[in-house]
Amino acid sequence: MQAQSYLITFAGTGASTTVDSVKVENLSQCTSLALTGTDTLLLSSTTGINDAAYSQDVPVNIYPNPSPGDCSVKFKTKSAGDVSIGLYDITGKAILQQKEFSSGGDCLFHLTGIRCGAYILKIVSDDHLYTSKLISQYTGMSSPDIESPASDIGRHYNLSHAEGMYETVGAGSIIYMQFNTGDTLKLTGKAGVYKTVSMLFPVQSQTVTFPFSDCTDFDGNHYAVVRIGSQLWMQENLKATHYQDGSDIPNVPDSATWGALATGAWCDFRNLPAEGAAYGHLYNFYAVNDIRKICPAGWHVPSNSEWNTLEEFLDTTVDTTALGGTGRFIGRILKEGCTTRWQYMDSTYGFNSAGFTALCANFRNATGAWSLAPGDNHDDGFWTSTSYSTNSAWYRSLRWCYPDIYCMFPMKKSGNSVRCIKDN
């Protein structure tokens, strides 16, 4: 029953020092869950324990909590056996540990001398693993201790206190997630309108601090951001329908009209609004390069050389002078790999280990025709801000059947996705 477990808490910095909510995605197992910003994430590979142990139906009840240093801990076991109780600080260091025999049913412990701080209480029996957060406000110097009164442990007991007195107060929940060593976690923290993605490869208990930064376009779309190396990228495709100054970017659905344009325009793939909502809009290069600026204030369309910086940071096999496909695995690092419409191939599916989350958004070619992949599951494309010639510009593409990144210069009339990067 013993297994490596990590406790993950959350904090904010930058535009917000608090965290409202966190979405946790285990990219290695394609599982996810939602937490509040005050919850603690318990990562554990423990098996053979009743799943109900992690639900709110069988909580550890602590009173009072926050504690003045002394508190009572109540829980239940279904059968007779040894019960281990442990108190750990936020780094995972054991503060108290004790084992007692219980004949089953209600159990009661008393904790004393718990010094000021945040702690995780962990109780292991043969049929359950209980966890709960404990906050102590005690500033004295007494040594911490666990008491298990003979009158309470080892038999059923009846408390004279009202049951409500044993509810956990003032502390977030402990939320369990199954975890195996080597798993990759994508954490999306939200604070008001701000959203930041942090990638986590857990090897210890820790606090994840989200560096929140405003990324809001003229239309009021709020974009998640992710730091990759020295660069801060939008983690979503652009959905703007106006330039920074409020000027309209025309929506051009007609293919013939699109193919004749030499000014900025956007569309949704196959002119379906649901595509734009899920995958972002497609833009021609004239919109990307317009002096009115297409990205949110403080952000810009990355240049060809800024894309090179990203590529070299993620995959040392990328040749930034190459034309066409380059890199042994950068495409897999960038592509989304769980809830995705990328066509699956064992050697090319996405890891998303950098948190970039490249979606299979497809494209529109220079004549106004749509990409022709069956199932719309083969390609995407991202503009750079760098022209190649009068009629063409540099872009990057990820393809379902290759693990690399494709560097080329399509016609400026083409429609591709846009990711913005934070100004220096």
C-alpha cells in the first residue's frame, strides 16, 4: 500500500497573486480534473485502496481547523487492523507519525503542539487512505505530539459534540489523482480573466506558481499563455476580428473573393463558426502584417527567427536553415495528444510536453479552397511575421504523419492560424 506520493499546492504571481481554479491534465494517461486554487493536489500511484477514500463521502474531520495548535481528528475504518497517522509539512517532510490498532468503526486522535503553518494529514488503514489539509496558527514552542486515548481508539465511540463541529473549516480539499513516475502534467491556472499554463514533471512535493500575464484582444478574448524557454507564447490560436485600434478585420467566406484579396481578412475553416470557436480563426498574411496590429496589446506575431528560438530550445536536431521538414521530434513536442482530432500514428502522435498545444486547425489555400484531408485531421499552419517575397511569407506547419516541423513560404493569400508572443 505504500507508494511515492507528492503534494502540489498553487500560488500566483504577476497580474494576480491568487489562483481561482486549476485544471490538471495528466498527458501521459489522458486524464483530467478540476480544482479550486486553494485545493491541494495529491499525486499517488497507490493501488489496492478503496477509491471512496478520496471522496468527500468519507472525510477526515478536524476540529478546530484552523487550529490554535491543538485539535481533534475523527475518521472511520471499516474493519479491524493497524491505522497509521502521519502529519507532513508542505514539502512532504514527516512531522509526526504513529501507528495504532483499531477494532474498526469511529476513531479519534488528538494533535497537540502543532506549530504555525500548513500541513497534510495522512491516515492509512487496510481499507482506506484519508488525507486532509490542516492549518495551524500556533506560535508557541511546544513539541508536536499525537495522542490516541485508550477510551477512544480500538473501539466504537459516541461523541457528545454536534457532528457539525467536526467539519473541516478554512482549508481547501485534498484532491487525489492517479500518477505514475515519469508522467507529464499540464496545469492551467485561472485568476479572473488571466490564464497561465505550467508544465510539471513531478519528482517532489512543491508549490506551483503561475506567472499570470494579461493577453486580451480588442474583442475581449482572454488567452491562456505558456512560457517556453525565454519566450512567453499564447497557448491558444488567435480569435480576433478587430485590429488593436478597433478597426474591423473583414470576414471573407467566399472562395473567389478570398483568392483575389491583397488586404487583411479572416475566416473560419469551412466557414463553420464552431471551428473558429474551437480552433481559432484563419488569417491571410495581409492581416498578420497590417500596421494596425492583429495581436493583443503588448504582444506580436513572432518572426521567423523567434520561431527558430522556440525550435532550437525544444529540439536540438532542428536545422533552422532547412527548408521543409526538420527536427526528429519537435512536432510531437508541440502537438496536442489527448482530446484531439489529429489522425493517430504511433510514431508521430503528440506529446504536448511543452504545453504549446498545437491543434489540428487545418488551413485555406491561396485560391480560397480548403485543405482536403479526409476527416479534417491532417494539418495545421502558423504564420510568422516575416515576408519571403512580394507574394509569399514564412510559416510553420505540423503534419499528422511526421514528427518534425515544416518550414516553408506559402502565398500570402493563404489562410493559417496565428499564435502571438509577448513583447520583450
